[in-house]
Amino acid sequence: MGIVAGLDSSSEFTRIVVCDADTGAVLRQGHAPHPAGPEGGAPSDVDPQVWLLSLGEAAAGGLLEGVQAIGVSAQAHALVPLDGQGATVRPAMTGNDKRAQATAADLVDTLGGRQAWAEAVGCVPRAGQPVTKLRWLAKHEPESAHRTTALLQAHDWLVWQLLGRPARRTTDRGGASGTGYWSAATGAYRPELVELALGHTAALPEVIGPSDTAGTTPEGLLISAGTGETMAAAFGLGVRQGDAVVSLGASGSVMGVHHEALADSDGMITSLADATGMHLPVVHTQNAVRALRGTADMLSTDLEGLSDLALKSTPGAHGLVLLPYLEGERTPSLPHTAGTLSGLRRESMKPEHLARASFEGMLCSLADALGVLRGRGVEVRRVFLLGAAAELPAVQAVAPALFGAQVVVVQPADYAAIGAARQAAWALGVSQGTLDPQSPPAWQGAAAQVLDPGEELPVGQAVRQQYAAVRDQVHPQAFGAAHLG
């Protein structure tokens, strides 16, 4: 069929993979950094032109030679406000921007509460979402808000630029589902929510289908719909119904694959659309690897040393239980709480038991998040485990029994860029008449290590019961019966 490329413009890097369109084999790769913020991390405000400059750098040296189609993924929730001539009104507000935390609560109240938002768009507004950024603009930069006549996200803007800024602007259902003004359940915008946040209406990009083409460049290069990083990574991994993805960063997330959108008035579930026509319900936790790092600091070791210590203990850590709510928690919703260490006895006061309790606490917290999805009917038979901490022996030893499912530890790769390339191959195949618009190309799955719970499943259940007993004693209202499957 040809050669395709996937471009992923994250908060810190542009990564490009060039792939065989039939098999998905990676032929070439390139990457380039984005400018850092004032404190070294990703900035909150970015001139989107730097994304194009980084793309040019990553593609230098003929990387895209012979490519017939490009797919674009980009950081979620980055808002690009445009004026009537298509110029940016102000720098793009990136996905990691936390300035709108207060306006998120304001928006929730203005519409009539969490239930109203969940029913309208499948999620309760959070600081990073475009709808909340619009409210912040209206309150803090009214002149910029007044000049804003059109709204794009990062991948929408990049696709539009690659196509030469045509009159038609597009997005995909995955990216649209994170805005706070498009409903994954109905597949339609709620423009009145834009007006509620911004103070007036604004032009929104056309939502095109997963295998549709956004357009063709003057040079004849096909550009596919594009999508957000989360959706592209899921597509690159090849997850399907029955799979869940657990991401181990400083904080954690659990994402399932489901046949319908899920509305959750408690705000635990964010209902996203994926890049294939399915749905990706996501549950976030505030504390994951940060709990391990905190424990490692207490024991004057690193994560690898903490893992070695944990494996010298036994399941249940001699009754020691760590509730890892160190920075407050999102699931369960306990924003002002702190972590709890319970079960201290003379025999449990050893470094290896504390180390074990930190791993079990982190993974039990994520298992609670999985339980929220299972409690809403999301099937979970297999769990993809992502992040550097997934390589730790203690995580691999404990996770399958606690999750009650087969665990797949995938090899590190640029899965968002691979997913974008797979989308490009799909659109190219449909345009050539060689692929069905409903069936994406069957690329080879990610290389992975597969771990089964086996005979450890009852042990894992006992550890989870011990954890739940402490959790429910300390925070009796943390979970309703409907939220844990």
C-alpha cells in the first residue's frame, strides 16, 4: 500500500515514525525538543509556531521521503484561540496549564452541578480542559476572549497548517471528546457550553470519522483526521474491548475500552472517544509512582532498591497497609486528605515490609480505579502496564494478582506516533479502496512480556481485602457501592 508517517507533538517533544503501511514495521524515526518553560518543564503558554519548527527539525534529512500519508497526534487539551483572520489571539494554553482550577468549580456551579455536566458531555470540567480555559480567558483576559472567533486544539491546528490553512478546519471524535463541549454519547457539539464559558459563540472544527481524510497538501500528501495523544497511543498499542491500560507516572490513570460512553456525576470517570469508533472511559489517580519515590526516600534507596527490598517481604507486608493518598486523591475524591500507614507492629517495622506495602498500596489504589470501570460494566480481561515503573520486578510480581487479570508489560516505543501512523495508513487504504472504512489495518501488536495471576489470585484477593478494610475504616465515604466492581 505504501509508506506512512505518524507525528506526535507532545508537551516536550515532536516524535516522527515512518512505517510500512501494510505491516506497521517502523522504517525510520526522528525527534526534536520543544522549548522548555521558565522552570525547566513544559510551559503553560506556547506560541504554536514552535510546534511547526520542531516538526521541521524532526523531519530533517529526508525523513519523510516517499511518505504518502501523515497522521498527527498531539498533547491533549491544548487550546489554540483564533481570530477572524485565523491568527492566534494569544499563545496556546497547553494541557498542563493549571491556572483554571478555580474557574472549573465556577463552571460546574453555573450549569447546575456535576450531574448536569456528566449528562451534557460525559465529564465534569477540570482545570486542563479547553472549556475551563475559555472561562479563564473570559475572566482574566476579556480582550483576548472578545477577539476569539474560532477554537482549535493542538492536533487540529497542526493538521490545518500542514494543509495550508484551508477554509475547512477539522478535528476527530477523540480530540473533541476532551474539550468539555462535545458529547461522546451523542456525537454532537454543545455550542451553548462554549457561550457559557467564553461569553459568546465561536466556530468549532468539523468532527470527521476515524478513517476519514482531513485533506491533501498541495504536494499530494494525504493528511488523516489526527487525534489526541491518549487515543493515538491506544490505537498504536492495539487495545480492544476487554483490555485496560494502566499508566504508571507520578500520578496514575486507568483506561478501558467500551462500546458506549459512560456518564459519571461523581466525576470519577472521564468519558473519551477513541480513534476507531469505540469509547475510552478513563479514571485518574493523583498518586502512583510518587508513593514509591516517597517510600524510597524514607528508606534511603532508589526505586530499584525499593523493589529488591519489597521482594524480601511476603504478600500483605506482615499486615502493613499504605493508603498512598500523599497529595490528596482524585479516585476516591479526597482532595484534602493525606496518606495513611496502618498495621504497625513490632514485627512489621522493617524496611522490606514498608517497601512491600508501598507497592501493594499503589497497585491496590489503581485496582480500585479498575473497580470503578468494572462497576460500570467495562470488561477487563487484560491490563497493559505502561511507564518506566512497569519494569520493576516488584510491580510485575504483584500486579497480576491484585488486578485479577493478565498483565501485559509492553516494550518502550513511541506508541502515540505509531497510532498516528496507523491512522494515516487507514485513511490511505480507504482512499485507495483497499481498506474498509470500519476496519483499521491489522498491524502487528506491541512487543510485550505477558504475566498471568495463576495460583496467586487468591493471595491477591486477600491483600486487596486487607487494603480495603483499612481504606473503608479511614475513609468510610470514599466509595459508594456502585463504584467498585
